[in-house]
Amino acid sequence: MAHSSAAAGDKIPVETIVDHEAATREEEPQPAHVDYDIERVEKVYRKLDRRIIPAFWVLYFLCSAIRSNIGLAQTMNADVGHDLVTMLRLSSNDVSTALALFYVSYVIFDCPSNLIMSKLSPRVWMARIVFAVGVIGACFTAVQAAWSLKLLRFLLGVVIAGMWPGMSYYLTLFYPPSRTGKRIGYYFTASQVSAAVVGLVSAGFQLMDGAGGLVGFQWMFLIYGLLGIILGWTLLWWLPERPLPPGEKRKRSGFMKWLPPTPEALKGEDALVHYEDLKRVYHSRPWNTKDLGYVLIDWRLWPLTLMYFGVVGVGIGTQLYGTVIIRGINPSFTGVQLSLLFAPIWITDLIAILLVLPVSDRFHRFRPLFFSCATCIQIAGLLVVTFAPVHNPWARYGGLLMVGFGLGPTVPNCMAWTNEIFQRRHGEVGVAAASALVSGLGNLGSIMTTYALYTGWPADAAPGPHQYRRSNLVMIGILCISILSSIVMFVALKIFGNEPSYRISGSRSPANDGSDDFEDGAARRELKQRGFGRPWWSRKT
């Protein structure tokens, strides 16, 4: 039920064109507040979940598999000399360089890609990313030398740039930022399931070794790449465009005329409920380079980036070197055993995501606490891996499971906190730029762990009881930086606040009028934390 001084059926005189011109809104009276019952609002967001989250889950699963399967290729069929390292005669430096080049191009192109997405169609840009990732992924089948491997890894970083922050930005077109953490976590589980499934399925690819003239890892590259190409085309029909105000017809112009249309995400009363709950999306002010500059000089970027730096560096290091670390724990493990032991790390990660992130969304003001506690679990796990007795390999392997559990909630919480801070302060350009910069610059941690640690650190990779000890200690160090940064950010926000930036208030707009706080239902509710609320069994369906 809606509660308002105006009738729920009254039409709201809002004219919104593709660029959402602010000048038009200046001349229009602001409509009265319309607040719908929370159960009705929740029903709309669940409907959006069914449309968006499965698509994101599938695309992130495949792209994660294509991005990370090079780690498994290093040990697949190694007993017969058909692993990637032996086939291409790669040195440890070649492997580390190839892994790091992906993140170099990713860091360079992440922000530009996300900004393009915000100006063009987010649906089309996301489909473009997945299609291109599939093409490059399939090309890995033909690598014959170190130079071609390095080139393709660099190109893979170019085409996949903007995917992860773009998904986070896309969510803010349909959900309030305080509700994005759980949903980021839902599709982030695809990366964990991908790591587990790809590890298990790689055992099957190893059994295909030699079939059709291809070795096991070539079959893996080819099949995942082809699946990515198919999914890229499918997303053009699957993902919805950004929402329009109720009653407005979508205009198809330019290149959009030649692309297949997609059904609207919401219709009828659902669309009206969403409009009243999230008006900030429907009336976002067009941004320019000056607005972007204000985002780039905002001090809030840097603590968030350092938070992301540590946890994503450890996450990617574990994902790419997980089988290498396990082999260091017990060199007698076969390639198939390594693949099977790699999977449980990401199953624990998945469990942590499902347990922690729904709670962190309901207590979104305590995101730094959830983040720091999860990071401490990672540190404890790395200490176990490093200092547990060498004669007890299963204890050291248990430390890796702890690392996996701690990894799960950290990245989604960091991205959700970025959305919350920068949408309120800078509007839509704040989310698009900040999520990309936090993700892109934070991935410098990935460059460090892939290039300078483990096999990239010859002295530390030497066989012996202390193999990889120094690499583990470095990862503990960058996790401490992440915790410290979250504390600094929390304290600084208490001192300096996070009011909308006056420098982008070029026109009266719900997106930058600090007195209105976006003037939508979600903003009014977010003044308080949702908490646990009513138990699920007492809610109306």
C-alpha cells in the first residue's frame, strides 16, 4: 500500500530523455513523497533479482574460468610433459610476466571502460565484454610460444576491463547501494564456484589429452572460449536496459536500431513502485569531465583502493597459485589430486559469502567491521599455511581453507561501500568512476602477487621446508594494510562526513541536492539500518 498526500494513481509530470536533462526538471514541481510498504518494495527487488542476478552469475562464472584457467594449465598432465609450462618451454619469469600483463592492461582500461558503459547502453557494453573475452579465451588454444601467451594475456585484460566494476555500477541502476552488497556477493559466488568447478572439470580435460591432436589444457581453453562467445550474444536478449520512468517509451536510435530489443525489467505497478523508491536513478544529472575530475581528487578513493589492494591481491594470488601452493605442501600430489584439492578452498569462500553478506547489507553502517574480521581470518589462515609443521601437510592445507573462507565477504563489501559513499557524494559518475578506480588501481595488488611472489620469486620458490614462506608473509602484510585502511576510512567519515559534493550542484537535481538526500523512498529508509527486521516465516508472500 502506498502512503501519500497525492493519490497513488496520479501521473507524475516527468519528462526524461536519453540524457536525463536537468533543465527540464527545474521547471517541474517536485511530486509528493510516496512510500510503499516494505513488503511491496521487497517484492519488486526480488523480481529484479530473478532477471539480473542469474545473468550476472553465469557471465561471471565463465569470465572467471577463462581468466584463471591458465593457473590450472600449469599443472595439467604434467606427468607426461603436456602441461603449459613444458609445452611452451616457459621459465618462471615467463609465467609471472604473462599473469601480470593481464592486470597491467586491466588497470589501464578499467576506468575508461566503465565510463563508456555509463554513457552508452550498459546491457550492450556488458554483452560486448563477454563476447570479446570468449574470443580471446578461445585463441589461447593456439599459443605456441611465450610471446603469444603474454600477448593474449594482455589482450584479455583489455577486453575484460570494466566487467567487474561495470556489474557493480549496473546494480546501482536498479538497487539502492545499501542493498548491493548481498547481490554482489551472490554473483561473486560464481567466481568461487568457477574456481572449484574448473578445478574439478580440469581433471576431465586431462583425460582428453591427445584427443583430436590437442592436449588437455588446449581443450579447456577452446571449450570455455566458445561458451563465452555464445553467452555474449545471449546477454543482448537477457539483460534489461536501464529503467525509464513509468509511461515513457524507449527510443531506439543509432546503433541500437540494429540490436535486438530486450523486455523492460519492470512494468505496471512494479515500475511505479521502483520509481518512487529509487528516483535518483531516473533523474541522474548528465556528467562531464569536470565532474569526473572532482571524483578523481576525492580523498575517499584512496582508503577504499588500499582496502581492495590487499584482499584482491591475496584472492588472485590464491586463485592463480593455489595448486602451486598445495603442491609445495606435498610434492607427491598428482595433477588430478591437485585439481580436486583446489576446489574446497572456493567452497569455503562460497559458504562465507552466503552467511556474511546478507547480514552486512542489513547492518550496512558496519561494513568496515565485517571487512576487517574477514580479513583477519585470512591472516590467520596464511599463518597456519606458513608455520604449521611441515610433517603435517593437512594442517597447512586447512590454513588454505581458512584463507578461502575469509576471502569471500571482503571484495563485495568493499565494492558495496564504494557504491554507498560515491553515489551519495557524486551521483552516477561517482559510482561509475570510483568503482572502476577502486577495482583497477586495487588490482595493482594482483600484479604484485602474480609477478613478484611465489614462482615469480625464484629464491622463495626453491624446494625445501620453507618454500613460499616469504610470499605468504608479504600477503599477510598487504592484508594488514587493508585492515588499517578500513579503520582510517571509518574514522575519517565520522570526522569529515560524506555530504553530497557542492561542486557538482550545477542545477537543482535530486542527485545532488543535499537537502533532499535524493528524495526517494530508499534514501529515507537508509537513514536507519534495516537490521534483522521481521523473521522470514512471518512475512507475507
